[in-house]
Amino acid sequence: MAAPVIHELVASVRESLRALGAYAIFAVRLARETPRALWRFGLVVEQVHNTGALSLVIIMLSGLFVGMVLGLQGFDLLERFGSEESLGSVAALGLLKELGPVITALLFAGRAGTALASELGLMRATDQLAAMEMMAVDPVRRVVMPRFLGGVISMPLLAAIFSLIGLFGAQLVGVQFMGVDSGQFWSQMRGAVELDDVMEGVLKSAVFGVACSLVAVYEGYHSVPTAEGVGRATTRTVVISSVSVLLIDYMLTAVML
Amino acid sequence: MRQTRAIEMGTGLFVLLGFAALFFLVTQITSREFGLGDNGYRLTATFEQVGGLKPGAPVSMSGVTIGRVESISYDFNEYRARVMLRIGKPYDRIPDDSDAGILTAGLLGGQYLGIGPGSSETFFKDGDQIQFTQSAIVLENLISKFLFSKAAEQKPAEGSAQEATQ
């Protein structure tokens, strides 16, 4: 009676292993194509616009509210210990090291990752990729690479903007609404934040950018060429990106702390 | 054509904004001051005990930050901790008999290096060593000193009490 269950389990483990291998091979291929793709920078710029500039509004809005809620919660918590002046350092470190990169990556997966995956999936479904191959144009080189690089370039910039706007949100709530001393807020922040903390955030967001873009282009490029397949590819993009971002975040934090 | 120009403008704006944000975070939020090149000069000081002093901690005179602790190492010739300081260029008139002490900012604050001016007519130059130093206070030592002195006080007091009864 247990035999079919075990059989299924083995099959699913095998399938996961195969997917992991396919991801690795695809990643190596993209890495090898990178120098050549950077040469055709016009295509990359277009994709930086698509993934980065068009995500700006949602990133800034989310950053503002995340910062504001951080200011409110941080103030409430710190007031119990009578140290509400350190709200600045709490908000800055929280945003720079964790919230900025992670929430930006999650939003990026939802806003830009899905767009990439569905676009590539639709190209696959409507045989555009096959047509390119027929014309001896490598679709990975012409279509996938610029999108991948556009995402990789956009992500750290988006995360930096997110952190900065978040900081002003926290400042708005902490200083303007709750009455934390403005000088204390900024000077405590400056005392607590080191260059390494900023760099940690940048490094994290760069890694997340690679991960999210890779998942999006892989899932889109390898989607089943039907309407359902495209839908499934976008869903998988969000799920896999989000989970892997959180997983990678833990590992990176454990390494860098 | 107009379309691509608009796209490029938008992208340029986005990239500019991103780098501006990054620049702001690096320069304004962190405590690091960025000078062009190595300005200022170096001093060294040795201490019996540096406590929680860390590289990057401020060096201050009368509460004004005039430099930063650059590095802390152990000197096996003197068996003391050697602290390298970098002092800002404008502060080049520190008397060379000034003293340095490791102090704590606030009750739970970080440690910093305080310099008290001496009265010499000559000033520190690049590479000089501060001769008069005062180590960081280690709380455990302070407590044990206090306890020992209490105990020492009590013994003669008991002795004199006994003498009085006799």
C-alpha cells in the first residue's frame, strides 16, 4: 500500500534534482554570455527601463510605508526602555541590512519577475523563440540575456532607493509625529551605521537580483507553450523567487554577521 | 525614435536616482568621513588596557571630534596595546606633552579616545607617540579594588574596636 507513495516521493525528488541541475546549467550559460551581452548595451538599457524604472513607483510607495511602520513600531518598543533616540539607528540598520533588500526582492519578483516570465512564456507559446532560432538568431543571446542583465542591474538600485525612502518614512513618523529629537535621530544613526552595513545591503540585493532574474527568465524560457503553461510559469516564478530570496537571505546573514 | 528617447530618459533618471540614493546612504548615514586621499597626520599611543575601543572610534578634544582610531595592535616589545590615530589636518596644533585617555560616552555608549592638551610650546608631528596615556577602566578591576579597600578598611577598624574594649 505504501509502494505508490514511495514511488511518487522518489519521482518528485528526482524531478527536483533535475530542475536544480537545469537551473545550474542555465545559470552557467547566462554567465558565459554576459560579456557579449554587455556589448549590446542598448538592449540592456531597454530592460533596465522595463524592470527598474517601471518598478520605481511601487518600490518607493512600499518603502515609504515600510519605513513609517518601522518608525511607529520601533518607537513604541524603544519607548518602553526609554531609549527612543536610538530609533534612527534601529530604522537605518533594519532597512539597510534586511528590509530594504528583502522586501525589494519580493516586490521585484512580483512586479518585474512575473512580467519577464509571462513575456518570455508568451514568446515561447507563440513560437517567436522558435522563429528566431530558424533565423539563426540565438534567443538566449537576443531575448533572455538583456532581460536577465536588466534585472541584475536594477535590483541593487531599487533596494537603495527603497532603503532611503524608508529612512525618510521612519524619520517622518519618529521625528515629526512622535517627537523624537531630530538631532539625536540622525547622530545616533550615524554613530551606529558603518560602511560595512551599507555594503552588506548592496551585496544582498545584488545576489537577490541575480536569483530573481534567473528564476524569472528560466521559468519563462522553459514554460510549457500553452496559455496554462504561461500562467503556471508566472506563478512558479513568484513562488520560487520568494522562497529562494528568504532562504538566501538567511544564509547570507549567517555568513556576514 | 521619440519612444526610444523617452525610454532612455526614464532609464537614465532611474539609474541616477539609484546611484544618488546609494551615495547618500554611504556618505550621510554612515559615520565615515570621506576625504580625498590621506589628509591629516598619524599619532600612536600605547595603553595598558584598551577595553572596548575599536578602530573607527572618534578621537576627541573637549568633546570635539578631531580624528579617528585607525588601528589597534599588540606591541610585543612593550607588552602594551598600540593604538594608531589619524588626526584631521586642521588640528595640527596639539602640544606634544598632551595626554590621551580611553573614555566612555554616556552610561552605555561606545568608547572613545580623549586627548587633553598639555602646555608644551612644540606640537605633535606625523608619526609621533603620545607619552602620557591613561588606560580604559575595566569595571571588574574597579569593583575588586573597591571590595579590597573596603575589606582593608574594616580590619583596622575591628582592631581598634577591640583595643577600646580592653
